[in-house]
Amino acid sequence: MQRDIPEVVIKRLPIYYRSLQQMAQMGKDVVSSQELAKSAGVTATQVRRDLSYFGEFGKQGKGYSVELLLSELRRILNLDRDWDVVLVGAGSLGRAVTRYPRLEQHGFRIRHVYDHNPNRINTRLNGLVVEDVSLMPEQISREGIRIAIIAVPPSSAQEVADELVRSGIKAILNYAPATIQVPDDVRVYDIDPVAAMQSLTYYLEPYESRRKRKLSSASDRIDITS
Amino acid sequence: MQRDIPEVVIKRLPIYYRSLQQMAQMGKDVVSSQELAKSAGVTATQVRRDLSYFGEFGKQGKGYSVELLLSELRRILNLDRDWDVVLVGAGSLGRAVTRYPRLEQHGFRIRHVYDHNPNRINTRLNGLVVEDVSLMPEQISREGIRIAIIAVPPSSAQEVADELVRSGIKAILNYAPATIQVPDDVRVYDIDPVAAMQSLTYYLEPYESRRKRKLSSASDRIDITS
DNA sequence: TCATGTGAAATCCTTCACAGCC
DNA sequence: GGCTGTGAAGGATTTCACATGA
């Protein structure tokens, strides 16, 4: 598999995948780059270019087979298997993660939940027993688990990441509001709602007065384009 | 305020802000672009370039005053005020959002939680009463709220977004696993853990056998650089 | 001497525009 | 006629390298 595909492209593939799944569910057989682009919020050229990194999946004059494209994306993204995951941190954030059903639905199986707080260890949590984080390296290693979710306070995020990397973890979904440093062969994806909000407020007028805007009626509704 | 600053830059500013807050807490007075870069996981040149879009905040030969930079970033990102937010969707995802304390800690105040399910309306949820979504437009408009969090199923995400936009919302944090279309003057930031996971699995070997790796000892630990 | 701020260069990514094929 | 796949162009972002000032 070639390994110089832009990371931005890789981040868009799951979005295409999501759109296609929805289309398949609605019984759509064939989709044009135009339609897929609209559904994914990008341009048609971008869809075609992104897919062309991996092969020629379309039919000229016709478009792409929804089923074929789904199966190609599954293959490319390694989604035609389930993945074991460990979760570190059984605080409120970690608990929310265990209760988020979409991960399981998409084949990401949380195999262990770890914490170091004795009050949390051995408590049950959505069908999982919280284990002592000291058991973590051995279990990850023995079970060959390569994906971890970090949901600990920022002050311990780095040491947890270090331990995960030593144990063989290669992919980390990081909910801790901290940047973690990992070797080149480990990937980290950060999720920080506060940081997201703070980017959004940049674009807002700082002190627009209340009541300045009125409830718009159907007639002056802006046409959606973006 | 100039308005042609790359969006990537805006997304990095909250990360710098987060790093600086941590440094301030540790009593650090002055920071170099080098140090800030390390803490934020970017390059020193990038830090300097990013900041230079907004002014000259550093002292040559010295670095940046942590306090000054924090206050400049607060000003740039409009964080020297609190922001009212509405949350749409009181399902498990919406409930998790209300229980996530960091938003409040950073000045994002959830003022209303809406749902359309009668079983949820009027239930209490972390100090908030779930209201009927039909009250939403009028309340958003009257209270001048400009930020919304969408936590509804993907099938209703677009109609909720349309209604939010009509009511005057200008910034949306979208937890629904769906792309939503909004006018140019509205910003959307998507959070989709499943999509994030699916990008991560791209980089994993699909079928590395179990037990292939061993628990590494301290001596063969890879040096962290990334 | 040390670290910022920034032109210029390099790299990365997106879009244009169209040949080629169904 | 319609739509893909892709060279080439264009635009955006990052990095280099260094003048400048503390």
C-alpha cells in the first residue's frame, strides 16, 4: 500500500464512507462525485482526486457503484474487521465513552477500561469491569491491542501515552485536553470540544447587542450553499 | 480585525492557549516559540508565524510573556467574555455534553437543552430542564444566542441546523455523524469519534498477528521526538 | 548571544479544464 | 451527453534562513 497519501485525504475518507452508508440505506445504487461531494460537504473534484489515490472505482458517464465504493473504503480503511480498543480513564469522560454506542456499532470493541483510582477499580461500567491501570501493559501486549482511547486528566495524559506506546499501542484517540508526544509510528487524533468552541468564537462578533437580530421569516431565509 | 487568516491557524490558537494556561499555572513567566511549539506539538516557526498574523507579541532574545500572550489570545479568540450556548438533543449524547464540566469552566454556558421527544421534555438534566424544541427559535432569537451544539440523530441533523440558522445561530458544534449544510456566515465544527477512529485504522496493519510484539523493556524504548 | 518576525523558497493541497470513455 | 480521472495551474501553508533588536 502506497504511503504518501496526504493525511487530509485520509481524514475525509470516513466522511465519504458515512455518506455512502446512508445512501446505501436509502437504496441508492450509483452515485456521482457531484452527489457524494454535496453529501460530504466538499467539492466533486476533491472526491474524485481523493479516490484516485487508491484506484479507479468509477464508471465514466455513470458514476460510482455505492456498494463497490463502500467495500473499497472498507478495505482501504481496514474496516472489514473489528478492532479491539482499550480505554484509559473511568471518570465522567471515560464513562461517557463506554456509553457511546456508535463505537461498538462500527466494530470498535472496548476490551478493557483502566483507572488508577481504587474507588473506581472493580466497579462495573456498561458491562465492563474497571481494572487497575497497572495491569494495562501486560494485557495490551498479550492481546495485541493497538488502539487506545485516553480519557484521563491532562496532567497524566503524557505518562499514560508513554505507557501505552511501550505496550505496543499504535493509534490513540485523545480526549485529554493536552498535547501528547509520541514516536513517529504512533498516530494521535485529538478531540477537544473546548478547543473547538474557542475556534468558533473567533468568528463571532464579540459584543453584538442582544435583540439586534430578529427572528427571520421564511421569506428572508438565506439560500443554503456553503 | 483582518479576516483572511487561514482557518488552520485559528484552529491552532486554542491549543497554544491551552499550553500557555498550563505554563501560567506552573508559574512560568516567559516562553520561547521553541518551548511553546514543543508543548503544542507544532514547530517553532509555525508558532511565530501564527502569532505574527495578529501582532508582535514577543521580545527578541527573550521570548513571549506568558501572561501577555494569554491575554492577547483571549482577545483574539473573544474569550474575555462568557458565551451562551444551546444544546439540541437530550439523548445519551446530549446528556454527556451537559455533564462535561470543561465547557462551563471555560465560559460556555448551556442555557437551554431542547428535545422533541415528549418523554424527555421537562425532565431535569444536570440542573437544566429539557424544553420542547418548538420553543427554540423564539428563545435563541430573544436571548441573542449565537452558539449551538447539535447532539441529535443524523437523520434530523440537517433540519435542526436549518432551524438554528434561521434563529440566528452563527456557530455550531456538531456531534451528529452527518454533514450539515449551512450558509457561509455560519461556522460548523464536527466532532465524530467514529470517523476519527476510522482514520486511525487506515494506518494500522490490517492483520498483524497477535503475540507478534513483545512487551518492550525500558532499554529498547523508542526515543520520543515527533 | 539569543530568539523574534518575516521575505523567499519549498512543499502541500485544491481546483481548473479537458481527454477519454461509457 | 454525462461523468470520471488527471496533467497542469493555482492557491494555501509550512519551512528555511537570516536581518534585526534586546
